[in-house]
Amino acid sequence: MENLIALLVAAPLVGAALLLCGGKRLDRTGHWIGSLLAVASFAVAVVLFADMLGKGAEHRALHQHLFSWIPVGGFRADIAFQLDQLSMTFVLLITGVGSLIHIYSIGYMEHDERRRRFFGYLNLFLAAMLLLVLADNYLLLYVGWEGVGLASYLLIGFWQHKPSAATAAKKAFLVNRVGDMGLSIAIMLMFTTFGTFAFGPVFAAAGDASEGRLTAIGLVLLLAACGKSAQVPLQSWLGDAMEGPTPVSALIHAATMVTAGVYLITRSGAIFNLAPDAQTAVVVVGAVTLLFGAIVGCAKDDIKKALAGSTMSQIGYMVLAAGLGPIGYAFAIMHLVTHGFFKAGLFLGAGSVMHGMNDEVDMRRYGGLRRYMPVTFVTFGLGYLAIIGFPGLSGFFSKDKIIEAAFARGGTEGWILGGAALLGAAITAFYMTRVMLMTFFGEKRWDPEEFHPHESPKVMTVPMIVLAVGSVFAGGLFSVGDAFVRWLEPVTSFAHGHSPVSAGVVTAATMVVLAIGVGIAWLMYGRKEVPATAPRGSLLTRAARRDLLQDDFNHVVLVRGGEHLTRTLVYLDHSLVDGAVNGTAAAMGGLSSRLRQLQTGFVRSYAVQMLGGAAVLVAATLLMRGV
């Protein structure tokens, strides 16, 4: 079975090569080729998963070595894959949800002249993400990591004729380069510390390394995760990435790119478990980001940007759980999977609304769409209930477990983290109810002469229905007998925390804050008429509309700071470096000009100099003999 692992990556990679290099002859069939190869990869994943289920937990991991990539002396890098319970979870999510997004894109991109190229980029994205999660060493993981960055740049900027899309793609690319530098430094530190960057040897030798070195590796791994998963302080690219086609938003923000950071931290658990300071940093980043993204999501009138803030916040929950170590690893991945279902469904639902509303994204121009788009309304509504943690739906099982794990951190930290997670749940209920009310309820706020809302075709609604089913049932299935925890335990390990409050109390508190969030949203947007233009709002509201001034901060601290640093370095270069070089040249030039005056070109002058020199030598000789 291990020989099939490479096919997971090969199928979408071949699709990308065909669609990007095949030319216009594939324009009519390119979307089908891309979709079928994505589905083929998913089919291989299902076969491998079935085989894995038939084995004992200790025999489930598979390895496939293809060839030695860089064998140079003591340096060795292999192209090799590792398929265990953790990577299998990601493979099923990536190929399953990715295939649904491919199918949805057939309808969504139907009238785009460059549809073949778009599907080529989608296939490239899948191949890179699969390489990332299947690699058995950090260097090969880095190749997939960079491939995901390249594919996201191409997809976010797919409509590059729009200046905003081109700018958003460049911004995402540059911000992610900062995080990528962290991963590259981590790989260098691993090699100098352990002599290898393969997962097995690194994790086995981690206990022999100093805590300081492990903390350094953990912190730069966290920097890498912040870039890919849009966590504070590298979160600024996520909202702008909405300039890409909506299927791109679903692919990047649900099942693939933004989950890469959570995978990296969880996969590197053996390092973080021995570096408590690095673990604390992970927890702080996750807690801050889950509140940051939720607050931003409250103030957005663009439906996709409101969901982007939600993604930032939900990934924050996952990072928080991953920072809790064995208490939270399994729950971080569980929420990642359930989030893949309901967030992909929400984004595809938003795309369906845009499809029926002539690409309008401003929710203040929606209203009453449930009567015109019933399938979209139901599927989007189920995703909404799942993400706010409505009892019985997926988010209820996964997010509640993270809140319980946060309290189980213990001590003051546990109360702070648990409180932050509860507050995030309340804000989530508010902003998602706001999205639901502004889009599907109330009176229509659109011009009937300009907009003609209608339901999307079946090629778009069927994937939405499948994702809605996952949004409803996935969390419950994972929780039966702690199935998901037991599935991941051989890879991530698991430990019960010591929470100061019982699970029942946490659930009750979560339901209370959920009701408060929904109630406030109903009072503000359900009972009152939604104005056509947003009111000025409070200082916090205005800041949230500007993404809590993250771009302003980056401009002042990084852009202007960089400008001042550059000017200082230029001044030092001119005054010190160039001054020393030019000063030395000037001194030598002055000395040479004075020495040159001794060379007159007249024979009589040289004769006098020779006579004088001879006289000096004679006098010196006589004096030495006299002595």
C-alpha cells in the first residue's frame, strides 16, 4: 500500500502540468480534467484510509522512499513520504474538500475565459499541500510549504486585471516570506543540533538537546506558522486575499493553506513539549488571534471579509489548543477538520449569493434572500449553526473541547485562556448571526432593476449540500467513544488536564454566551432596519473596519521604520564606508602629487640629486669608520 502514497501527490501534479502546459486545446475540457484528477487523489486517499483502519494502531504508519534528493557527504535529503494518522487526516480533508471545491468551480468559473488556467492552479495548490503534509522530513515539507505560497499567490491574484487583486496577491506573498524565513532558520538549527531534519531522528534526539536550543527552534517554527495561518502578527494578508475568486477563499481558508501552521506545530509536538516557553508563546498567539479575528469580523460589511475574520479567529482556537500540548493537540486537529466542512460551506454559500447577486459583496445591499435562494439559505444556515457551536452540530463538539482544554491549563493561565475562548465564542455568535440576518432575513435592500437573485446551478449546490452534511454530523461522529482522540493519540499523544470546572459547567457557560451573542445581534440587526450605509460607529468599530489598524501598524513600524533604517544605512555607507575608501584614495592622491614634483624631467636636476645622494653615502661611510 505504501507505493500508492506518491499517487496522492502525482495525480493533481500531473493535472497542473497538463492544464498549464497543454495550451488552448484543453480549454473545453480542462475543468473536467482538473476535477477528475482531484477526485482521483481523493479515491486513493480513501483506499489508503480503509487499509489503515484494518491495522492495529502501532502498524498504521506507512513510509515510501522515492529517491535520495541531495546526498553530499554527511548531508542527506530524501524524497520520502510518511503517512500516519495525522497526515491521513489532512490528506482526506485536503482531497475531499478540495474535490468539492473543484466541482463547485466548474459552475462558478463557467464564463471565465481563463478557466483552464484556474483549474491548473487549483491542482498545483492541492499537490503542494499534499506534499507538505506527507513529507517525512522538514526540508521536503519546506518544498511543499513554498509551493503552497506560490499557488496561493497565483490564485489570489488570478484576476490580476484588478489592481486590488494584484496588490493582495503581492501582499500575501511578501507577508508569508517573513514566516517562511522562520521555517528555513528552524531547519538550519535542526541540522546543526541533530545532524538531520528527518522527523523520526529529530524527535528521538530532542530530549538530548538543550531547552534553549529547543525554545529557539520552537519560536521560529511558530513564526512560520503565523505566516501561513494568518496569526498575529502576520495576519494582515488574510482579509485582502478575498480579492481572489470565491472558490479560492474556500480552498485557502478552510482546508488547506491556513491549516498548514496548525499542522506544523502539531507535527513538531515533540519539540514544543520540551520547550515550555515556546509552548506559552503559541498559546498567547492563539488566544490573541482568536479575539482579534472575531472583533474584525464584527465590523465587516463585505460578506467574504467577515468570513475571513472568522477564519482568523477559528484558526486562533486551533493554535491555542496546539499550544496546550498533549491536552489539546487532538482537539486542535478535530476543530480543524470540522472547520474545514463548515467554513468551506460558508464560503461556497457566500459565492452562491454573489453568483445570484451579480458579484455584489456588500451585505447592506442584500436582505430577504432566503426566499430566492432556498438551498443556499439552508446550507449556509447549517454552516452558521455549526460555527457558533449550536448543540449537536460539529462546532459544538470541537470548539467546546478546546474551551475545556483551555481551562485545563490550570492556575491563573487556565482561567485567562478559558475566559478568552468563551469571549471568542460569544463574539463568534454575534458576528455570524449578523451575517445571517443581513444576508437572508429582513426586507430586501437591493434594486430589483439591478439585481435578479436566483439559486445557483446544481454543480454548485451539490458540493454545498455535502459540506452541510459534514457540518452537521462530523463532530458528533468524531466524539463517539472519543474516536478522534484515540485515532490521533499514537502520533500526537494525549493527556487529560485538570480543569477547575467540570465539562458540564463549561458547556453551560458556552450556551449562555452563545445566546447572548445571538441575542445582541438580533436586537441590532433583526429588529431594526439595516441602514444602506454603515453608521460611523464607536472608535473600536472604526478600528475594526480597518482591521484593528494592522496595516497602519505595519506601515508605521515596518515600512517607515524600514525607510528610516535604509536612510541611516545609506548615510553610514556614504560617510563611513565610502568616506574611508574615498579618504584613503584622496590621501594617496595628495601624497603622489607631492612626490611627483620630485620628477622634473631635467637631467641636471637628476645629476644634482645623484651627487647629493653620493655625498650622503660617503659622509655616512666616513662616520661609520671613525666610530
